[in-house]
Amino acid sequence: MTGAIFPKLEIPDTLAAGPGPGSTDARVLQSFAQAGMADHMQDDVLRGMIECKHMLRQIWGTKNTYTFAVAGTGWSALDMMFSAVMPGDTVVAFTNGTFSGIDGLTLRMRAATREELKANTLDPRPASVTIIEIPHGQSVTGDIVDAALAEHKPKWAFMAHWETGSGRINDLDGFSKACERHGAMGLVDAVSSLGVADFSIDDYPGVVGWASCPQKGILCLPLTYAPVSFTDRYIDVLKENGAYTYCHHPIFEARHWGIVDGKDVEKGAYHRTHSAYAVAAFHEALRIVLHDTIANRAEAYAFHESVLREAVEAMGCRVTSNMTSLLVLNLPEALAGREMELVRLCRAKNFCLWPTLSEPVQIRIGILNLLNPAAITDIANRFADAIRELGGEVDQARVDQVLGLHYPSVIAAE
Ligand SMILES: *Cc1c(COP(=O)(O)O)cnc(C)c1O
């Protein structure tokens, strides 16, 4: 293939019904494509970033000055959040699926001493880090957190708010209270809950660092910004101990968003080259979320998830998740073990569901930004078709009955 020039890359428009990315709003794509070419220190680009910062404080529900966003994806924000964790620091991390599992790995890499890292560079096991593994399909409870923090009294505690691998909601209030009770600084992966759940981070004072992503609840895939927020306590600890990064250093990165020495300033200062296209797209996405309101979006997610859940249960599936943007499920008894086969079949038709990424294999169906009766009906019907294609039976009348009950107008229009 050396020297080959390939044909222009064409990517189809699929039904993105997985855990993420969600369907980006057309207005966001338009903002991305229509922004002018302007450098990262041009006045409107800098003003846009400062407006994003103010909108992010509303979306997170916080007065934290150090609230801004990191260029990249969820892992970029998480990498920044974990930057204050230093070799030898004591950490207790609660994991209950793929993503919190990777967060746990990041923490083990961060907290490992030079010798501990060298002993197992890709999977270090530092003595100062305790990983509490909660089985797939179960949530992290306040009691579990409280018991572990009481025993280990760590400097840092970590939990994912919503574990997207298994579709489970973890007890944020219990986590925050246990952190306060035992003097731990809480760090939370809020990648899949921000913009989907209705919560304000200032209600959880045990948590000092938060990280999210652009492509799930915020609807802004065109590689943009991953929201973060840090309390003054986190920033004080960071200032005292330092971090082994320039790029993902919260204090340095915040300067471009107009935050210097703990205060808002009128204009950002150079940290890295930001894209005017990305700033415009992200700005529009935040405007959409705030215009809809988090409360309304949270309610819509809960409603449509409950309808889709009822529809797949009417097909004989067993749902084990409790997130409102995602169903994690097993096929009916007669098709047990064929979950991956069904996912492949659907994906081949641009109906893009997902399997779980760690054992056991289950199917994940997401509804990010698909909050309308037509979209949910389409997902339910395509899923029923796939079950039939695999040789399974679906009582379509029962499925229609569920959809008709909750979405009377759609059925009537057919
Ligand atoms: C999606 C996800 C991530 C990773 O986000 P990227 O945008 O893929 O970097 C991390 N944690 C959780 C809980 C997630 O759902």
C-alpha cells in the first residue's frame, strides 16, 4: 500500500443507539462547519471560551471557579482529574465495570512508585492503592464506600457516577458523605451522567474533582471539549504537590479559559492551540442543553428509557441496568449466549448497538439524544426484527401495545 492515495473516505449516517457517542445535534454540526478560520487568541474565540466556562458552571451546578473543559474526550478530562494523584499517594477506588476499571488502572499508574511501575508497566499493583471490585451488574452503595474508607483512610477516593459498562448508577450521595466522614478527597467520573441526570455537584462537598465528556449527555462529538470542575481544596493540594504534566495541568489549562490565580479574568492566556470550529460547536451544544434545561432532559431520558425497557421486556429480554440513557440486557432464554451475534447483525445494518466490553457479554442499547417517540419506536422495531432474524420469536402485538400505550400519536399516524 506504500504510495497509495485512497478514494475519498465516505462514512454513513448510522443510528447511533449505543452507550455513546450520541447523535450530535444538527445545530452543533452547523456551528462547527460555519465558524470562520480564526486563531486561538482571536477575540471572539476567547470570548466564546469564557462564555462556555460560564455555561459549564450552570450545567455542572457549581460555583467552582476552576470549571472549564479539556480539549479531547472523556479520558482527557479524567487524565486531568487524576493529575493531582502522585506516586505513593493512598487511594481507594470502587470499580463495577469497564470504565471505572480503566479509571482504576489510571490511578494505579499514577500512584505507583517508580519501582512499582517498572515491575509491571501496563498493569501496576502499587501497595498504596486499594481497588474494591463490585460485581458486574451491581451498583456501588454508600455502605460499601463507607466501610472501605473507614478501614483504609485514603487521601483519595474514586468512583464512577454512572458506570456505562454495566449501565449501573452508583450512590453519589453516599460516596460524598463517606469522603467527608473519613477525610478523603473524592474524585468522580461523571462522563455518562452529565447532561443526562439532574444533579448539581455543589450538593456533594466530599467530591473535589469531576470529569465528563463532550459526546454523551452534551451532544458534541466533533472532537471538542470534555468538561471538568475542581474545588479550591483540589487546586490547593495541586499547587502544594504539583503534577507531572503541562498539557493536562488544571491550573495551566484553566488560563486559556480566563481563570488565573483562582479568579476569573477578562481574557484567556495561551495554553494550547484551540480550534475556532470546536469552540463554536461546543458553545452551541451548551446553549442547546441549557435551553432544553437539564431537568427537562433528565425527565425525557427517564420516560423514553422506561418505554424502551418495557418494549424489550415484552420481547422476553432481561434488563440489568438502571441508567436512564442506556439499557444493558440479555436476550430471551431461547437465544441465550447469542448476544454478540445479534449485535453484529444489527451493526451490519447501520443499527449501531453495542456489546458489553468486559465479561459477561450483554447487549447495550443507548438513547443519547434520541428523545422522541419516532426514534424509540424505530429502535424497538429494528431490535424485534433482529431477534426474529436470529430465529427468535417476538409477540409484535405486545410490543405494539406497549408503544401504543405510551406513544399514542405515533401509532395513530401510521
Ligand atoms: C465513555 C466513558 C469514558 C470514556 O470516554 P471517551 O470519551 O471515550 O474518552 C469514561 N468513563 C465513562 C463512565 C464513560 O461512560
